[in-house]
Amino acid sequence: MARAGLTVDRLVTAAADLADEVGFEKVSLSALARRFGVKDASLYSHVRGLNDLRTRLALHAGGELIDRIAEAVAGRAGKDALAAFAGAYRAYALRHPGRYAATQIRIDQALIADSPALRRTAEITYGMLRAYGLDEPDLTDAVRLLRSTFHGYCALESAGGFGADRDVQASWDKAVEALHLTLTHWPRENNGDE
């Protein structure tokens, strides 16, 4: 085990690379052990099992994704920030399909609270949306709209699901513009003040 230089970080990075190569669902402890030339059992001193590895991979990929988004949105607001956020999200999803798939799994809420990357994701996403004047519960609704739109678009694009002659980038740009208009004219909750 020592000769293989195994660490949790090396395992997670190798699992992320493997996920991009073969797909997140095909990442296994056996495949990872083969990559390092060790027996499966050697991995158990670093991870508790496949679920633990996949959760660590999800947190790792989520950290990578938010780093790229943060860099893209730095110093921007409103439509410019939304377009930069969306572009970084899409680029990561298409460039790293296995890692991206890992970011879509459900993670235990206790782990989310302990994850600096996931807290940062919330801070950056909610911060961008506050520039549109949104507060709760509208913030959560807007986050769900953005996530489902971005994810759906990226999933369809990566699967070759857009067959029309229209340029895919042009459609993406139009979708981001539509999201900006929606956020600008967000239907507010009526709290009985009107």
C-alpha cells in the first residue's frame, strides 16, 4: 500500500478522472484499485466503501465547479454575472461529464453543512441572485429554476439531444437571456401588503 502512495486525495482525483473516462456510474473500487495496481482491500484504509468514495468525488467535483464559477463571476453583477455563471457551469459539465454527474447525487445534509465548497456554492449562487432583489422563498425557487435549466440543457446537449439546425450556442445564449428577464421580473410572493 505504501509503495502505491495511496492517499484519500489521490484516490478521489483518480476516481474523478475515471468518472470522466467511463462515466460516474461505472466508477468502482475494483476499477480504482486496478488503476493503482493494488487489491481492492487496500482502498478500505482510505475510504469506507463505494458510497464514501462517490460522496468524496461529489464534494471534490462540486469544489472544482464552484471554483470555476467564482472565477467567472468575479466583479460581475446582474446579467453579466448570470451569463458568466451559466457559461462556467456549462463548460464544466461538458468538459468533465463524470465529475459533473457526481455533482448531481444527493448528499447527506450534515456533510453539506461541513463542506466549505458547498457552502461557497450557496454563497455565490445566492449572492448573484440577490442582485436581482430576491429574498426567500424566491431565492430558493430561483436557484431551483437555474439548476434545472442548466442541468437539463447540459444533459440534453451532452447526449446529442438537440437535432435542429439552430446553433446550440445561440439557443444557450437565448436561454440565459430568458432567465435574466425572468429573474428581473420575478413574480413576488404576495404577503398581503398589497
